[in-house]
Amino acid sequence: MAPLHRDDPRILGPLPGPRSAAWLDRDHRVMSPSYTRVYPLVVRRARGAMIEDMDRNRFLDFTAGIAVTNVGHSHPRVVAAIERQSRRLIHMSGTDFYYAPQVRLAEQLARLAPGPDPKRVFFTNSGAEAIEAALKLARRHTGRNRALAFLGAFHGRTYGAMSLSGSKPMQRRGFAPLVPEIHHARFGDLDSVHALLRTICPADELAAIFVEPIQGEGGYIVPPDDFLPGLRQICDEHGVLLVLDEVQSGFGRTGRNFACEHWEVEGDIMCLAKGIANGLPLGAIVARAAVMDWPSGSHASTFGGNPVACAAALATLRLIERRYRVNAEVRGAQLRAGLEALGHRFSCVREVRGKGLMIGLEVQDRSGHPAPLLRDRIIDMAFHRGLLLLPCGPSTVRFCPPLCLTARQVEIGLELFAAAMAAAEFESESKRCSTVAAAESESEACTTVLEDVIAEADGIAEAIV
């Protein structure tokens, strides 16, 4: 059998296989039911853009662990950096002590962050923690209490991040009261922002606007070209901080270091995570030095900036900068062109959108409305053919593969996705036809009964006469 990272997808039997099924049973007995598992994949190992499950089935991964393993699963240089650092120092807490990997990574992030102003960095363990830190910093620095975010946004599941999010009712239901004084406008709509500032969100009380340059969980939605520059102008006019959530869109994902660079917009605070350390838990906020002015002890983290995670991040950044950011742009253009071609073959394709290797394909029904059930069925059928995908938004298929993706892997992915779409469309149409036929049969039966009733009534009427 070929090395995993050079192999093609291969499914050896029904999914899940027996070994995977045994692990699923163990998982169901002890794990939280709050997790959102899309299909029964139990991962044994992974390399590059390929994954092997417990039963030796092999899959082409177009998820990258939710846009995390940007340089590919278990990249040898990242693994080597983790091994070297683990032999030297695993933990000492950068909150109270100093160590070189944390300083080196902060220097690199300050260098990469858009804008000429000096930067400072605070390390966290996740994207949600980065959002929480940004919200605290924005309120403390400005002395203002309000924040503005957008409908469709997803910033995390901790309380501040959840309160800023506007993606799904399930993420909020049962958790009230949320953090107060947070307002939501329509994403991509500057008039909606101005309307809030004129009515219920006074600009002189607004600390920050939180925005994803490209909405992630909301559906991989790319805003109009005037949107981010317009937000920057609003913030500058009113002394408001612009917080850019680059958790999913950063680190080469869109063909730029950060998605905001497509519109030449600089944030006052930038939130980072996911692809920063290629799978190790790490997040950060990078802020203008003049903004990150909170005093010692006002915010800290025991594990944030862990030396092993920082070593992995430094190796990851080198790989992205030297090779994979450009590859994301090239392979992203290839993948998007292929998906747009499928849009001409399949009527269920409403739109293909995105930048680099952050691409969404929106699925619709025969009436042009969002079709979440059809979208989910396409993803499930792709899984059973050896292609891993994820949903986002009301009815969008999310494509966020590792940035090391090859041209051949793009072609294979498109072939498997086309097969899954064809099977799902055929199944959906067959069910529709069966429903129509059943309805017609029922209608004919009702007509016959009605005719019998009318005939009987006519007979009764004649007898009375």
C-alpha cells in the first residue's frame, strides 16, 4: 500500500467499519452529547491531506480539522519542532516566567500583522479565548461598554464570544442571560451599521466592532468590497476599535496571510487561532501597542503561549510563508473553477464563493430556496466515497482543505464530490417523484370516492322526488 500522504481515497467496506463502530460505542457512553459529529469517522492517523480510520479506510480531507492543519496533517517539520521543544521544555507558564519560543512567536506575529504601528501580542489557547481577551481589552482601553457584531457571525461558545455570535439559535438557547450591550447588524450592510448607531447603539458608548473578514460558520460569505473599508472609516470617525476575527480565515487560508489584506484593511485588534500551530491548541490577539495598554494582572493565561505550541507555530509560519500561502491561491483557483463548472451540471448549486482555499458551495432546492437536508446528504455521500467535507451556514458545503493540497488531489476531490452530488440529487428526485405519485394516486382515489358519494346522493334525491 502506498504511503498515506501519497495514496488515493479507498473505502474497503461499509462505513463505519467494525473497529470504528466499537470506538463509536465507547464514545457514546462517556463523551458529552453537545458535540456536533457530522459522520462516523474515527481517525487512526493522518498525513498531508489524507486520513486513515480505524478500519484502514482512507479519505481525502477537505476539512483540515475545521481549517486548522493548514500545512497538512503531521507535517514532518512541525513534528520535528514539537519533538525538539518537548525534550527541552514542555511548560513553565508565560504568564509568570519567560522563555524564547513565546518571544520569537510574538515577534513573528507582530511582523506579519497588517499595519505600520508597533504591535503587542497576548497568547491564549483557542479562538474563543482570543475573542474574550479582545472584548475585555476593547472595553478597558476605550472605557466604553457596548460592542457591535453581525448576524451570521460565529466567534466561539464561551459567554462573551457566544454573545457576539449570531449564527444559530442552538448556540444560545438555554444559556441566557448573555453578556449585555452587544448589538448585531447585517453582515455586508453598512447602512445596517449606521442605523444601529443612529438608534439604539450610541457611537460614543461603542467600544469595538467585531467582524470576520469572511464569515465562516455563517456560510463562507465574502462581503462587498466596500464593507471592511467602510467599517474602518466608521471606527476612525467615532474612536471605535475594529476587531478582526481571523481565527478561521488567517494564516494563508485565503491566499494572503490574513483575509483582511484582500481589502487592505488594518484592525486595531486581530484575533487568531486554528491554523496558527497546525493542530496544537494555541490562540492569540495581536493589537496595536497603543491599544494593548492593560496593566499587569488584568488578564493572563496559565497555558496560553505554551512553549511546545509556540515551537509548532513557528515551524508552521515558516512553511506557510515559504510555500503554502501561494499554493492556497493556486489550488484555490483550481478548486473554485471546478466547483463552478459543476454548477452548470447540477441545478442544486446556487452559488460558489470564497477566496483561496476557503470556499463555500451553497445548495438550493428546485424552488431556489436553501436546502439543508440535501446539503447534508451530499456531505454524507461524499464521506462514503472517501471525501471529507463539512457544512456551514443554512445550506453551504464548506471546502477548507490543508494548504498543501496537490493539483491531483483537487481533481480527485472534484470527481468524488460530483459523484456525491449526482447520487444525492437522484435520491432527492426519486423521493419527490414517489411523493408526487402517491399524492396523485390518493387524489384519484378521493375523486372516485367523491364520484360514488355524488352518485349515491343523486340516487337519494331521485327517490325522494
